Amino acid sequence: MKVGAGVLLYELYEAADAHGVAVVGGEGKTVGFGRGYIAGGRHSPVSPLYGLAADQVLRIDVVTPDGRFITATERKNSDLFWALWGGGGGTFGVATSYVIRAHLSLPVISVASFSFGIDGSTITYETFWEAVRAYWEMIPIFNARGNYQYWFIWPAGPKKASFVMSPWLAPKLTAGEANELTAPLFAKWKALGINVQPNWSEHATFLSAWTAGFPVEPVGSHGNKMASRLSPKENLNDPAKFNTTYEALKGVSDSGGSLIGFGITGGPGPHPDNAVNPEWRDAAAMFVISWVTWDADTSLARIAELSKNLTELWRQPWRDAAPDSEAYASECDVMEPNVQQSFFGNNYKRLYQVKNKYVPSGLFHTQIGVGSEDWYVTGQLDGLPTQNGRLCRVK
């Protein structure tokens, strides 16, 4: 399919469905499909089956900084194509359209949502976290079947929290097969006194499943900052590393932080040679986001304190749990240490070379993109990055 850069995901999904096919895109209805979504190497509810969105791209039409309109493919302008193919948005040129791979519609997709929370009697703080632990331990089993699990842990005060799964997508599985796959998890929860029974609904198309599973979400809020980390398979499979990961994430919740997580992989492969963060390939098994929020009248000093807490206190145990893992640049902490390695991995040196070839003037600048280390913005406050100062080249 050929897709214009301004097409929104719901428009793309509806067009694909009308032709009896499915495409790899995100979960947010009004997210634009092109540019940052593709360039950021972003994930999809069907990534466990087909790979990341960038993996589906066959051609990109792009305007370069010197005003040329060119077509980039694996054979033509291949270095630029490689970089645009997951190497970060707003960096190499202005993409105007894409040709992407479409997939035959899935025979069936089952969808479920459910939740439980600490009530102080039946579900205590201890049993809540035993239940969360049981689920995290089983994520590799569900990932191996191509499932996509979108979960949340919301704090509600000291030793109070709720767990929400919304949604769980089970591609190529009927409701009965999804029940069979997940029955051991719900049996463990029942033994803990948590009686949750998912009501699986079957859908004949991805569009139908996506519509049922992903309601319209808020655009944003007046003040927040997020951070993310990809958890390798070994951190869920190795008991010692699992314990470290579990305690790191639990610690965020205990400190009042919210967690959004995904049981997800970057697809079975073979993967194209593109600029997607290498951590998404064989390693990723779980992706987790946390964030801090503040009110509109919060002082800059307090915002800076919250920001540094997220980066230095909450996030450091995540890094310690998986020191060789990386972050996800599309949903990240702009103060992430070692930006080049964290967001781009071993691809960074090659991306930097492409950037200097096509954008030698540095015309396209992003705060944490390729080549950002060559620039700085004046007027920075400790713990509070801003783009409101002058942009200057590092001498």
C-alpha cells in the first residue's frame, strides 16, 4: 500500500480492511502513520507476528535538506533509506509518502480486558504482587504464541494499587484457544484469591479487534515526563535477573509511580537490515514505561526535582537490572544517560555518518536524535531540559 505521511492510523486501518488486508501500525487511533512513527521504529499490536512498523516499509519518498525530491529504497539511495527505516524522526529529511507491505487478514483474533486491585481483605498488598509476579513470569509463554499484552499498574496510595489489562490480543486464536493458553495464569490467580475470568471476544478482522480493544485515549496532559526500558528475554527467563527486574519495577510502584507495560516482541523474523534499535530483535520480551506528573501551577524547582527522581532514582534500578539493554526513543526520558547507545545501539555510528552526508548543515535537529550531541540549547536548568533557548553548535 502507498501511504501519505499525514494519514492517521484509523484511516489506514479502514482503507486496508476495505481491501481485505491488514497492516502493521500502532494502537492510538489518531497517531500519524508516517514520519515519527516509522522513523522511530515503533511497535504494533501485531508486531509479535509481523515485526515493527519500520520493517514493513519498501519505499520512502523524501525531500532532502537541499530541496531535492528523491525516492529511497534498498537499491536506490540505500543509505538514506536505511536511516529513515527506524533511525529516528525529524533527522534526515522530510518523508512525504511510503510504500508498505500489507498482510492477508488474520482468520481470527481474540480480545479480552480485565482488572483487579488491592482491597485490603481478599486481595492484599502481598497477594497483589504475587499475582503480578506470576503474570510476568509467564510473559515469554504468551509472547511465543504471538500474543500482545497491554497492561497497567496504577498506584492508589501507600500499599494500594490496581492492575489493568486492556487489552490482551491473541491473534490466530479462537476464544476457546485463548482461554486454554491463559488458563494456568488464571488458575494461579484464583489460588491467591483473585477471581478474574476474561471474557474473550472473537473478531474476524484486525480492524474489528483493534476497534474493540483500543478505545480513544486522551491526547495528553499539562505536565508529565516519561521514561522507558526494554527488558530482554533473559531477564524474564533467568531467576536471578527476573528477581532484580521484578524488584526494580515494584519499587517504582511502591514509590508512587505508574507503570505501563507490554508483553511484546519485535517479531519472529527474518528482520530486514534497517536502523531499528537492535534491542527490539531477539532480545525484547517486555517493554515498560513509567512517568511523573505535575499540576499546571507546580514550580520549576519542583518539576526539576520530579524529573531528576525519574531519571536517577526510579530508572537507575532498571538500568542495573539490564545494563546491556536499551530504551525506546519514541517513549523515553529526554535525560536518559548515554543517549546514543540507549536509543540507537550499535547502529549509531552508521546513522551519524548518514546524517552528516545528507544534513551537513545540521538543519534538522531533535533534542535526542542523531547528531544532537553537536548542538546545545542555552538557558538550561539542572533537571529541566528546555527547548526555549538559543540553539548553538558545540565548538
